[in-house]
Amino acid sequence: AKGLVLPGDGHFHTAMNHLENIKENLIEYVNNNKPLLGICIGFQILFEDSDEVLKEFQQPIVKGLGLIPGKIRRFNFNKKYRVPHMGWNKLIPNKKRLATVPKYYEEYMYFIHSYRAVDVDDNYVETYTEYGGEVFPSTVRYKNILACQYHPEKSDKAGLHLIKDWIQQL
């Protein structure tokens, strides 16, 4: 394949269990410098670990693929901002990292998630998003990986432009 997409919808632990038989192939694919696009849970499982754990497993952390340095942690809950973060929210370009900012990196994208990336090096973050008083990485580019916490496929023209640009780079 010229490029691989890890789609998003679901639970971290379940996603990792479903990838168990192909995890090593996936890591080898990325290590061979082939492009990968991660979306939502496909974004999250690319990181080192998550604290999104099913109660029946009684463990505090689930290991991810470890392809991007950083961790996935639950949003802090408060009465004003509820979890999950669901709906349209604006991307904030990391202008320290991007010489030219694609127009869609200043648009609204569609989010649905209760966990966000933390401890991610600013040099890998292309956009941030603010929710509930927290600013979190929403688009990360690390080596040959482009990862989006939001759903570009559900984000109208801006999201479709992002996908089109990614495909054209293959």
C-alpha cells in the first residue's frame, strides 16, 4: 500500500486487542518510512499508552503502539465542560512549527472523544485545540505519521482538503 489509514471509533483497549495479530506488521510498515494517517482512536493508539481502561481488566494503563512519543489521558471533568468533547471545534495552528499554515488548519473540525494527548513535544504538534480550559494537541506529525484527534472525514470541506493533501503526498 502507498499509505495506511488507522480509522477512528471506539475504545483504546479494544482497538489494541483488535490489532494484536498485526501490531508488529503495522510497526514494521511505519518503521519502513511508509505514510500512515491516524484518526481519532487511530490517533490515540499511536502513542505510548492510555489510561482509558475497561474496568474488568483492572489495570491502570494500556500500552499503545508507541510510534509517537506522548501519552493519552482523560479530560478533566468540570460542571461547565462535559466529557466527551463532542462537536465542532477550531484548530489552532502551531505557527512555531509550521512555516506555511494550510488553510484547513485554521478551520473547525468535528471532534468526539473523552481522552486527549499529553506530554507531546511541541516540535511534533501541527495544531492544538482548546476545550474545557485545556489546550491539547489535535494534529500531530511525527516522521511519516500524520495523526488527527478529530474526524477529518466528518469535517466538511476543511477535513476533505486535509485528506486530499495527505493522499497527494503519497
